[in-house]
Amino acid sequence: MVNERVRNGFTFIEVMISILILGIVLIPLIDVFARSNINSLDAEKSTTALYLSQSKLEQLINTPFSDIKSVNKQPYPGKDSYTYSVTVLETASDKGYQVKNITVVVYYHLGGVEKQVSLTMEKTNRDVKADQQVQ
């Protein structure tokens, strides 16, 4: 009777090498998923900031020309994690009408870094030429 050992299963070394190979493959994949999550969150926040700045510009389009003023950085109403500012520069067009260059900047934080989205428009007061403006 020959003493033959029947081999069933894996040896300890085979299991350890399999775990090592699996770990080497999975670590980069986990990093890819983490970065993908951060990029997705950034896209979501920047899109929201874009919509908020567009909304603020729409409000300013419907505001009387003389009431459009610059606004220092302040919280965006209803959106706790966003702030905004409005910068208004008054100029005259080449046709002599009053023009306001309006820039809305919406700020948000991502990973401890402040980011921003800005939109700019011009609004013209066609009722009064710049040289006829009442002081």
C-alpha cells in the first residue's frame, strides 16, 4: 500500500499569493471610484452654481435700470452652501446710452477649496442717454 496523499483545496501560500494579487488590482480601482465620486460632486455643485448665477441675472433683467446695484458677497437665499456677489460697472455705449456691465459670481466650497462660477451681461437704459442722465 503506497501512502499517497490526496490533495484537496489550496495551500496556504497559494491563498496568500491570490490575496496579494487581488489587493494589487483592487487598490487602483478604489482610487478610481473615489476620484469619480469627487468629480461627480464637483460637477453637481458647479452646475448648481451656474443655475443660481443665471437665476440672479434673470432677476436683474427684470429689475429697473436705476435699482441695479453692486452687492457684496453674501449667502444665497435658500442655498446654505452657496454665496454670491454682484458687480456693476456703469459705462456709456457707443450710441450714447447708459450701459451697466453686470457680473454675478456664485461661490461654493469643495474639499476645503473655494470655487466660483461667474456670468456677465450688459443692460442698457434706452430711455436716457448718458449725457442726459439726471444727477
